Amino acid sequence: MSDNSERVLIVGAGPVGLVAAACLGEAGIPVTVIETSDALPKDLRASTFHPPTLDMLDRFGISEKLIARGLICPNWQFRDRNEGVIAEFDLGRLEGETNHPYRLQCEQWKLTEHLREMFEDSGAVELVYGAEGLAVAQDEVGVTLTVRHPDGSQGEMRGRYLIACDGARSNVRKSLGIAFDGLTIPEIFLSMSTEFSFDAAIPDLAPIAYITDPTEWAVLLRTPSLWRVLLPTDPGLSDAEIKAPEVMEQRLQKLCPKDGTYDVVHATAYRVHQRVAASYVAGRIFLAGDSAHLNNPLGGMGMNGGIHDAVNLTEKLAEVWHGAPLETMGRYERQRRQVAIDTVQAQSLRNRQIMAENDPAARKAHHDELRAIAADPERHKAYVMRSSMLASLKEPRRRRLRGAQFTASAFPEIPPFQGASP
């Protein structure tokens, strides 16, 4: 482990932390990444890469590697369990706005794997595994991170600046006393992965499909090797009840009846939060990704928004490293916190509202509006600009949210779970 305090410390070696490290390393800035796990996990979390995220990764030559290991999805759908396709959106309409007019389905661990390989080849970034960042303090020249090692012992690391990418339960954010206001979605989200080919069984199914239903919405998402199914679940059930094999089988058969049983390769049940940190900047310490904001996964904006944070943050931090005033980092907070509230939070809640609506008249109005948008070339492009997160990066901002507070009251009341999962 390096003893040099002339570096940036990054807590967390997920996609956000490693992209931030890559950007700083490219700028010639020494970086040490601290990760609790003893290796980079190969989990089945985020898998959607939006067009601007791939554009950002082009600079490292990583997008082409992800494309080779992923699945290009040029379109996606809103469907209804009974009516079938409601509206299909064509990302080809983004031609000229991005180098990648499509979504890429590729597990996030493949990105972290390629970034780690890049660091090993260049030596620009130091990776420290098995060290948990516990708390942070700062003075006029740097920051001190307290870390806990696998044997339980504690130590300290010094740096000029620190970026917290340590997730929803961020120890760094907690140690700074930064509020993380928002709300919790009423239902549990159950994600199941299976090798069953839903596209062979469901007519005209796109690789990404958001399925509306008054009692049980669903998401079908194809990855290179599996299909994922996301379903809302009664929060009154235990984890064991939610993931009981016979229960998952019954729910999958209800969604898409088939001969024989489903082979569920992986299943997880989790609560979903909509939260935004009260501040992204605290002196020499900066929050990014899940440590700064959380949203539901309907739209695939979590990991992508975190990577956008990392790129924005490091551009400004490089200026500060080379002599710009520390106050420069205030622009990072104003820009990215505003996007989290205006775009990511609002859109992901809107997606859930459309899918879970149980009033017949309101459902029909949602469906008619989606059909009208898809049929109008200008509105269609504007819609995919927003849903792909390009608009949040390219459109001039009309208003500033300096000091804005995000709370549950910032959005309409979220209705409780309506379904009747077995």
C-alpha cells in the first residue's frame, strides 16, 4: 500500500469508483481505490448500458470490449399482459446524437473486469482490496480515511481528496452527517434469472420489455446468456417465502405458461429506495453513484447515472488538482444533483406509475399517450433522448436547484403494493 498522500482516495471499486479512477489516472493524477471485498464481485446486478455511457467509455477503448461480450438492443417496448405491444421505441432515431444508438445489455462486472485489466497494464491506479472505509476527516490540505482490515485492525490513509463510491449504505456519507432523504417503494422487487427463451414464446417480444398490468407489472430483460424477470412482491412476505421455488415457479408460469418447470439460475429480493443526498460536496470529499442517489431500476438509470457522475466529477477535480479553486467542485454538485432529481428520480417513478396503474381510465390514457408518442417522429426522438439519458447531458438547463431538498413530498404519493403474489 502506498504511503504517498499526494493522491485521490476512492472508496468503492464498483463501476462508478473504477470509472472515476480511470478518468483521474488518464489525467496523470495518482489514485488509490479502497475496496471492502477481497476481489471484484461477479454479481448479476445492473446490466443496461445507455448510449451516452458507452460514449464516455469509448475514450478507454472499453465500449468495444463490452459490445463484444454483450447484446445490442436497438429497441424496447411497453407491453400489456393482455393486449401485447402498446408502444415500441426505436433507439436508431438517436443516430447522429451518439456513437451508440442502442442499449447494450452486458453485466456490470464485465466493465469492472476490463477496467481492472487496464489498471494492471498501465500501473496508473492502485487497488487495495480487503479494506473497509469507515470514516473520513479533513483539514486544509487533505483528507484522512480510517480503514478496517480483514483481521479487524484499523489504520489510516491520507490523500488530497476523496471520492465516496461506497454505495447506498455509504460509511463516508454517514461519517459526514449528510442527510439522505427520500422514500421507500412499497413493494419488494423480486428478480429472477432463467435460461428460458421468452422471445420464442411471446410474440413480437423485444429484448427489453416493460409490461403493464393492474395487479402485477413485470419487466423482461434479455442479457447475453439469460433472461431476467422483475416482479413486484408483497412486502409482508419473508425472503424465504418470496424465493420459495414453488412460488417463483407459479409466478413465472402465470407470466408465461410453458411445459415443464423453469430453471431459475439466480434470484434475489430487495427493497427499493428513491433518495438523494442533501449535498454531493463536503470540502475535499465528494459523493458519487449510489452513495449520492438511489432510484428504482425501471429504466436502467442507476449505474449509468453513477458513471455520468464519475465523469463529471473527475473533469472538475482534475482542474482543481492543477490549481483551480476548490469551489469549482460546486458545479459538480449543482449539475449532477439536479439531474438526479429532475431526470433520474422523476423518470424512474414515472415508469413505475405507468406500469402499476390500476385505474382503467388512467391506464387507457397512459397507453394512448405512449402510442401517440411512438407514432410521432419528433416526439418519439425526444422520448428516447430522455429515456436514454442523452437529454440530461445535452439540453441546456432551464433552472437551477441550488440548495434544493429532495423529500418524499417532491413526488406524488406512491400507492402501496396492489398485487396478490402467491
